[in-house]
Amino acid sequence: MGVAPLEGLAQLPQVNTGTGRRTVALTGWHGGAVTALETMRLALDALRAHKLRSFLTLLGVILAVTTLVAVMSVVSGMNFYVADRIANLGANVFIVDRFGIITSQDAWVKAQKRPLVTMDDYERLRDSMKTARAVAALDDHNIDIRSGNQRLENTDVMGVSANYADVRNINVAQGRFVTEADDEHRAEVVFIGADVAERLFANVDPIGKTVRAETHEYQVIGVAERIGSAFGQSQDNFMIMPVHTFEKELHRARDWVAVFVQAPNAEMMNACEDEARMLMRAWRHLAWEAPDNFAILGSDSIMKLWHDLTGTLAGVAVGLVSVFLVVGGIVIMNIMLASVTERTREIGIRRSLGARKKHILLQFMMESAVLASTGGIIGVLLAYALVGLVGATTSIPVKTPVSAVIVSLGVSTAVGLFFGIYPATRAAKLDPIEALRAET
């Protein structure tokens, strides 16, 4: 990559012996540090001498690092988003459900034959479980609701037990949540989401107002704090009433109950799940070898499914990155071989002034590593800019992990070192006499 400046190539420290000056070599760690710094300076000088060629050489590495960091940012952001918005069932909470996660048509057909999870199952678990901190019930389906002339479509109308808000971490913005007394008396009261309050009671205090669902009217007793959206779908379009009120007025024949079980702590999750499974199997008289005819669904199950889905994306990204890195490495190797040819005379001069083979080898290896790591740095900066643009202009959640930057820079530097071995070895093996005779 051009002839690097030669001044300082053979400068070695000198000491005064009283009768003259003689040159001595540096030894130990200090000498190694000086050699490394000098080699780094020469490598940077060589790269600066041909800026455009160096940049074009780095395109493969830049594309690889940009792709890797950008994809890892999207995957990391989506993982956090799903964990926070989708898989967050509550603190140490799992669900006893009819279906759970179904990933195939065959599994769906088989699951249709499962018995419903009913209020009887909920009450048995509530009264029988010893390891659970709390057991809550949910029965729901989507209904159009209205108040006066205002109508809101596809609202998630839920019947829940009084402890549901504590289990699911639902916060109250106004009024109150449903109570045990409301549930015992089948009170026709509802706790509504922020979207329902804004759409049906704009600029009006909703507390005490009535909401109509199908043929029934309910009094609003509270409003929830805004939750937000998940994948563009609002999480605040809901209406909650006591579960026994729901069972009495809105329950349909094929509806089933989801039972939310909260363990005392994370360490008790497995024991709590095992107890719930044992009780459900006993009540349903399942033989020991028979599969469960119900599902136990936890946050880890949802995240496992999500990671399986994103694994394909990660695999494609790794494939692209590998291709870019190999192409970039081959380009670096070819450019470094051309650089060795161009600088044959320089190598001969260095060898004649006392440089050893290991110094020549170190210089060209350093140049390859610096070249590739520079491409890595540029790729990381471009990835940050791309991630910032995506985050500012779209709803795609992105979050760049530090590990992505470290891995990208490490891989790019390793590629430079690997593909720089052959050119550096070739330079180190040049005969000093023949190298001095070479034409520049």
C-alpha cells in the first residue's frame, strides 16, 4: 500500500560509554511495547497513503459488520419487546389453559378434543394448591360495547376474580378494581381500559357512567393506567367485570377459563407448576403414561417459541455475514499481497538496517488487522446510524447490545489477522539482498 516513510525504521536507543556511542537493543516488555507502537504507526501510515484503496478494500467487512450489528439490534429489541409486552404474564405467573401454544395443524386438531377448563377447575386449584401464592381466573371474548351514541368495536370483555389485578400487575388510574363483594353479589360493574374511557367518555369523568355490552348494562367503577400497544395492537381496549357476573350474563357454551397461578418466588415456579399439573391430572383421571389434556403456559414457553422463530432470522444473518467476511478477507489478502510486491525494496532496506523476520511479519499482520478493524468500526458506526433511523421512523423496536459491538469488532479483526497471515509470511521470507535489488 505504497512506500511507508523510512525514517525511524532503524532508530535504536543509544548509550554513552565514555569512549563513543554504541547502539543497544531494547529488551523485555519495554522493548516489546516500543516495537508494537512503532509497528502500529507504520501500519497506519501505510493505510493513510492509499485512502481510497483502503476504503474499497474494506467494503466487504463494512457490510458484514453493519449487517451483523443491525440484525442483532433488531433481534435484541424484539426480544425485549416481546418479553415486556407479550410474554409478561406477571411476576412468577403461569397459566393453566385448554390449548397453550399450538404450532401445527395436527396438534390443533388433537387439542380440539380436550375438555374445557372450567370454573370448577379454577376453584379446585384455588382451594387445593399449597405452593401457590395466588390463583386467579379469567374468562373473556370480544364484544362491541357502547355508551349513549358512542360505540367501540372488538373490545376484550373479561370476567376475572378479584385478585386478577394483583397477579397481572394492572394499575388503577381512577376509581377502583372489582372486589370479592362485587363477585359474590354478581354486581354489574366494570373496570375499563384507557382506550374505552377515551372513546366512550371523552372529556367526561367515566366513573359512575354506564356501558352496554350485548343486552346488559354495567356501571363503570374504575379506569386502568394506560398499558400501550403490542405489535401495533392496543392493549387498552378492554372491560373487566367480576367473573361470576360474566359467567351469569356473557359466558358462552364453548368458552373456557384461563387460570393464572402465581408462585411465591422464581425458585418455586417449577414446584408450583408440578403441583398444578398433578392436581389437574388427578381430577381428570389421566393414566400415568397419558399426555396432559390441558396446557401449562409460562413466560419461558412464550419466549422459547419466540426464540425459535427468530432463530431463522439469525441464521440468515449469519450466512450473509459469513459471505461478506470471506469476500472481504480475500480482498484484504490480495491487496496485502500487492502491497508486499510494491514494498519489496522497503522490506530489503528494513532488513539491512537490522529488522528481523518477526518484525516484518508483525508489521504486515498489524496492517491487515488494522485494516479489518477499521472496517469494523465504520460498520458499527453505520449500523448505529441505521438503527437510529429505523427507531426514529418506524415502530420496530431496536436495541443495540454491547455484545454485538464487541463481537463485530472481534470478528472483523480476526478476519484481518487470518487473511493477513499469508501476505505477512511472504514478506518476512523475502531475501534481503534480492529485495534491495528490486525496482520501486
